[in-house]
Amino acid sequence: MVVEGEKAPDFELVGSDGKKHALKEFRGKTLVLYFYPKDDTPGCTTEAKNFNKKLDEVRALGAEVVGVSKDDTKSHEKFCNKYALNFLLLSDPDSSMIKSYGAYGDRGIFGMGTLRKTYIIDKNGKISKIFEKVKPDKHDTEVLDFLKTL
């Protein structure tokens, strides 16, 4: 389980752009790394669209948004195209990265799976904030407010 102030677990996953991505490529920027259960479902769509609306503000603060789910890259590509999402989605089909961040667990009636959590990773690769039990409709504002304090 990761905690605030700790070094973020490394990863190397394929993104919605078809390329491999690792944590090290985000050094020098603040990374908003959010985990979500499934592409094109109501809550996940709301969260993604809201992040997309605030993307210019997030980037103006020197941060980048990246989403992670166990959906494959084809699903991510369709999701990005359908909603004109302008940020990267990473595919973690075996949930190894999801589990390494502690974003896997009991989802109640939905069983075990990806939990809706967000990690703010600072420019040096340390976790500066963990948002647990995220509410998709207001989370973009909550993250933006936190980024403004950095």
C-alpha cells in the first residue's frame, strides 16, 4: 500500500496512443494519476469528461492528467474518440499497476476490481496527495483546488 510522501511505484504500460509509457517520462511535471473501473460507464465518463474540461487549467499549473483502468487499448481509443478526451489513458489488463498503487479492492455489489482513486505525484516522483472514495461529478474541481496549493 502506498502512502503520501512515499515514492510512487514505477510502471510501464501501453497507452491509448499505442505507445509504452513509464512514470519517469512525467518527471518535472506534477502527475494527476487517476484510477477508474471501466471505460464508457456513467461515473467513469463523467469523471473523464470533467478532467478533460479542466485540462487547460491543470496543464497551466504544470500538471498532466493520466487515467488508468484494466480496459484494453482499443477500448481506451474508442473512449477517447467518443468524448474527445485529450489526455492519456493507460491499459493495465492484469491490474498489476492498479494493485501496486492500492487501487484494487472490494467494490461492493460490483465485486473485486479497480477502485476510483487519484494520486497526485510531484515533480520528483513522490506521492503528495491520495484521494480516496472519489465522487466523479466533483473530483476535477477537488483536484484543481489541490494543484493550486502546490
